[in-house]
Amino acid sequence: MSEERPSDQINGRPEPTPRSAFTLVSEAVRRLRTNPSVVFAMLAAGVVVAGVDWLRLHDPVPTTGFVGIQDGRFVVSFDVVITVLSQTTVPLSSLIELKLPWLVWSVGINLLGLAVVVGAGAYALARLLDVPLTASATLQYAVAVFFLEGIIGQFQFENVTIVVAIPLVVVVFFLAVRLFAVPGLLIADFGSSAFRQSWERTRGNGWSLFYLVLLIGGANHLLASVPLFGPIGSALVGALHAGTVASFLEQRRMMNR
């Protein structure tokens, strides 16, 4: 994108009045109703992830299960990128001692699930933002998903004191809010500037986006806790997440209609 970059369209213009989280969700639902293929794509990704979970549970590779509300825990499971929560994970430590055939198998089905989620998320954002889905944008988005899901997602904060936990929670929510628009901007082919653009354009919208993060993350955790069908419920939340990103970017006049 060149002269049509969203940042160029709003330079020198008054900033739009921030809309409430409820308004953004309502707009997202409207967009999904007029683009049902987005919901179908995300549901298909949820079915694939559920299938990958089933395969993991029936192979000899050690896995860890999803900690849902059944264990009395409620977590805000929000990711900056559009995602589908899996009910099983394979710790990196479990791969070290695997024989080659099972290593290839485990890595293969992990990549399959990740690729399907990336494809569905990229398609959803492109449709809702009404922009062409280019190879470069998809690659940029895939790299972001791999980094945020595959690397950062491996870090766990356990047995930390409340003095440490509270600042960590504040930082995590702050970053989730300021990077909220990144997925849509990556699909709009902004590349690395997507992070800077998101940081700038979310300014002044902190509370609305904070409530959205709570809503999306909470619903994601609740629906992902449903036995067997959890990934499918999470996929529906992923569609809503994509819709709210599109609604926010439209509100900020960041996409050229």
C-alpha cells in the first residue's frame, strides 16, 4: 500500500470520538452477519484444532491438558492475534527424547493446526476489512502468530508473589490494549509499522479496548473449557475478535473504503 495507507488518511484530521466496547461488539456482530463465510472459516479451523487435540490424546507423545473452569480457575485467555484455543499442548521438553517418526508426527500436526488457524484468521480479517489478502501480508501475519503463540506462549509465570504478579498483569493488559489493532494492520500489509500504528491509534481508547480484552478473553476461556468442542467455541470467539478489530479500524478511519 502506498498513497492509500490509512495513516495518511487521518493526518491533520480530528480524531474520531472513541466508541464504547458495546458499540464495537455490536458493529462486529453486524459485520459477521453480512460476512457469514468468516464464521464458517473460523468454525472449520475450530474443527481442525479439535481433531488435532483428539490425535494428540491418542498418540504416545506426552501432552498437557487445558486448564479450564472445571478446575475452578477463570483466566482471561486473550491473544493479540486471532486464535483458536487448543485443549492439549505438547511441551517443548516432551519433544527432546522422541524418536524421529514421532517427532515428525508431533511437529507435523502442530504445524497443521497452526497453519489452519493462521489461514482462517487472515481470511477473516481480510474479508471484514475488505482488503485483498496478499501473500506478503499473510506471511507477516503468520510470523506474528508464530512469535506470539509459539514463543511467548511457552512462558509461564508460576509461584510468583503478588508484588510481582500485579505489575505483570498490568503490563500484559496494557500491551494487549495498545497492540489490539496489529492483526488488522498486518493483513492490510503494513509490515513492521503495524505495531507503531496500533500503538498510536489505540491512544485514547484504553478503557473501551480493555473491556473488549476482558470480554473476548473471558468468553474464550469459558467456551474453550467445554469438553471436546472447546476449540469450536473458541473459534466463534475468534470470529468476534476479528470483527471487533475491523470495527475499531473502521472507526479510526484507518482503512480506505
